Amino acid sequence: MRRIAVVGPTGSGKTTLAAELAKRLGVPHVELDALHWGPGWAPPDLEAFRDRVAAALAGKGWVADGNYRKVRGIIWTRADTLVWLDYPLWLTLWRLLRRTVRRVGKQEVLWNGNRETWWGTLLAKDSLLRLSVQGHRRMREGYPLALQLPEYRHLRVVRLRTPQETGAWLAQVSQDPGEG
């Protein structure tokens, strides 16, 4: 494992896991949200985003986290391993709520000066809450189909269904880049 894509619904812990994997493997952590969101939550145009992702994944090793379908072809074709956090919906919603309380309460600055708000996370038409519920179902239906495509058959898929499975799997990942 030298090029790993970590996917899963909003709130599942993708970024936390990806950062730990990158640390253990001694490779860069690529957070797709940081490449996507500009100031004022403005997304880049598609070509600029694709260029940013391609540049970030140019090295021999990396761990990228995120679910952006518009760059899936770049990430998944370059990855050797796909780690899918496929936790129950109730758990990802609980984690999302807990994270939101922390981020809003502490006014944490995210990518390019952005901050989460109660409205944007829980109440807006395109809220993270709504995206998490929709994404959960979409991933469970779509990922198995996508992984059957010829361009993704090379991927080693690690589908983790509980935090306990994730912890046990992570414990097996060596800090030696030649193992794991």
C-alpha cells in the first residue's frame, strides 16, 4: 500500500483515518476538501480542481480522503488500495453532529478561511446532514458497481463496517512502507 484512497460518508472519519495512515506510511496526506473549497465555500471550476488533484497525487505515495465523483477517475486509477468506511448511518450522523458541535462552538477555521455554521451543516437545502444521508445510500449502491469497472479492478478494497474493524485493520498497518 503506497497510494490509498479513503472513502465513506460525511462524518465517517475519513480524514482522521487518512491522516493516521499517511503518518504510519510516511507519505503525504491529501485532503480533497482542502483542494476543493475556496474562500466563502466557493468551489473551483472542474478543470482547476482536476489539475489540483492530479498534482497532489503525482508522487509515488499518498493517502487521499474524499468522495468527489468528478475526480474519482484520477484518484481511483492511481490508487493501489481503496479503504471504504461503510459504517451504519446512525453512527456517521452521530459523528457528524459531534464534529459540527465542536467546529461551530470553537469557530474552527477550515480550508481557506471557511467555517462551518449550524445552518450550513444541519438546515440548508444542501446541508452536510442531507449530503450524509444521501451519500450513505448512494455509496452502498454505487461503490460495488463502480468497483466492477475494468479501470478499478486493480484496487485492493478494504471495506470496514465498524470502528472496531477499522482499529484492528489499522493496527496491522506497519510504519514500514514495504509492509501493511
